[in-house]
Amino acid sequence: MLSIETALLEVLMSFRTEENWIRVYQDKCALWIHDGNPKRPHALLSSGKHSTGFFNSRLVVSDGQLLREAASDLVDSIETGINIGKIDRVVGPETGATKLAEFISDEIGGRRNYPCTWASPAEVEYGRNKSMIFSDPKRTVLSGETVLLCDDVLTTGGNVELATTAVINAGGIVLTLVVAIVNRSDLKYINGKETAALIVRPMPAWFPEECLLCPQGSKPLLPKSENWALLNAEY
């Protein structure tokens, strides 16, 4: 008898629809939507905005099999529109998109029968300014390389812009396309780059002073670690 996860993977391999991927997040308890209860906290995004919804991709990208399926589906989604033979390297920001960049590069290399490399820039802060750098000399962009950007979740596009700058500073050429597992924004383009995602589900995001939940008594929480349990607790 097949396990639930094995059966789910077979469904994904057969259909590969947005609904399948939303179901993956739901089954992994990685999709959170506020129920309107003012006693329940709401999500504080890394951008500083407040939201009624959150995709916790860490619970999905930690599953190697699912992540390889995601990489395969993303390459499927772009292969008819671009020549993957021209992609020298896949770049995804550290933590959330490191493994995704690696697996997409593996998928591209396997399909064209010669290797595609990857790299993952780290975010650094200088006072109030943020940037990304390639801290691993073995995993950096070389001058003249054509680069495909990826991320696990697109929210405001800030990571994409920082990664773009890091690639350009290293001498790379950035494709006008960025791929992601989830696009939770309503952005079809980020800084001139078209977006392609397995899940496109816009979610409200407000600046703190515009938040509709704070005046009701709901507190903003970063949806990480123990806070994830607090967001999902009974109230």
C-alpha cells in the first residue's frame, strides 16, 4: 500500500497543476490564512509589511523529493519560452532558494546533457542598507555568464533586485525572467523581469500604519520557529 506522500508525488508527476502544489502546502501545514479572529496574531513579513496569509516554504523546500519535483515543473514552465541551453548558472538567494537553485541547475543540465552550475548570494547589511554578495568563492558568478534567477517565494521582489545587483556586480548577465515556487504578490514583472511560478496567489500586505488587524488587537508576528505554532494555535 502506498504511503500518503508517495501517492501525492505520483499525482504531482501526473498532473503538475497549481492546485496540486497548493495541496502540497496544505498537507505540509505550510499555508496559513488568518481566520478573522482578533485574538489570533497575524504575519509580519520580512519586508516589514503585515499580512493575513503566509506560505511557509521552509516546510516544503526541506523535502528533497518535493523540491526536485518543483524544479522539474519550473523548468517545464519556461522551456518553451527560452533556450535553456544558453543558461550558464542558476542563482537563488541563500536559505530559501539555495537548494532550489541547485536542483533547477541539475534539471537543466540533465535535459540538455551538459552541466549547468548554480550559486547562492548571502544578504549583508551596511547600516540600514541591504545587499547581497557571493561569499563562497567556489559558488560565484563568473564574468559573462548568463544567469537565471530563482526564489522560493516572491513577495515584494526585494530579494530579486538584490540578487540582480549581485550578479551584475560579478559581471553576469541576468535573464529577463525569474522563477519561483510561489508568487504571493500581484507582480507579473519585477524590475523588468517576467515572473513564472507554480503557485500564483496574491495575498494582502499592508504597511504597519495601514494594517486592518492591528486596530482590532491582533499582534504581528514573524512567522518563524515557535511563532508558527502561535499563528496556528486555537484561540
